[in-house]
Amino acid sequence: MSPDNRLPLPPFTLALARQKVRAAEDAWNSRDPDIVTPAYSVTSIWRNRSVFLTGHDQIHEFLTQKWQRELSYRLIKHLWTFADHRIAVRFAYEWHDVGGQWWRSFGNENWEFAADGRMRRRIASINDQPIDRADRLFDWPLGRRPDDHPNLEELGL
């Protein structure tokens, strides 16, 4: 096995798909483009809302700008379905802008993986909903979501 592989590798079982989703959630909750970007193939293709990206440089720049704009970002991903080398997830994340307005962003992602376990295609559809600070549901310390924190299903999302 190559040291460049990103475990788990496809084809996915239910357990491996869940592991892959949690690994992605944990990486994104780091809010560090240097941690997140290597999980994607060098030529990875993204559609994020109406933004189209290709490759590590564009992904890294996009993520850098995202986390400069989306402050106190906390994310939960939930496995929706999987087959062979593809995974679909639902997700929600909370963040606030520089003006202090809190948001909950909801979305779906379709992921396609290369044999080395890196994501070669990511298609994301996302909607943003303004929320009051008092309505936040994702209030753990910044970083990895605690294992005992409710998931999207348990939160009714």
C-alpha cells in the first residue's frame, strides 16, 4: 500500500463509509486548509454552490477564504448512502459572519473517490439560514465534534 493512500479505501462497506464521513467531518472541523486539501486528488473537481474548482491550489485558496469569512465554524456530516467508490452525505454547519450574525448552512454532497482513497469529485449543494445565537445547536469547543454530541438525526436536522 502506498503511503499516499487515504484510508479507508474504496470499495466501501457501511462501516468504511461511516469512517470516511467522520474523517472528513473531523478534517473540516479543523478549519485548516493544509489538513483538508490533501484528502482530495491533485486534480479533484469541485462544485461548491455556484463555484467550480479544480485541483489543490484552487481548493486550498477556496478553503482559506471560506474560514476567514465563516467564523466559529462547526460541522456535522451524516452518511446518506454509498456504493463502491461513491458516498453521499447530508450535512449542516453553524458559523457567524464578521458582523456577528449566526447562520446554519444545510447541504448535500456527492463524493467520488479514486483508488487511493482521495476524493476526485465533490459536488455540494448548500443553503444558508440566519439563526439567533440562542438557537445554535453546535456549541462544542472549536475542533472535533465530541463523540457524545448529538448527530443530525438526533438534532432533528
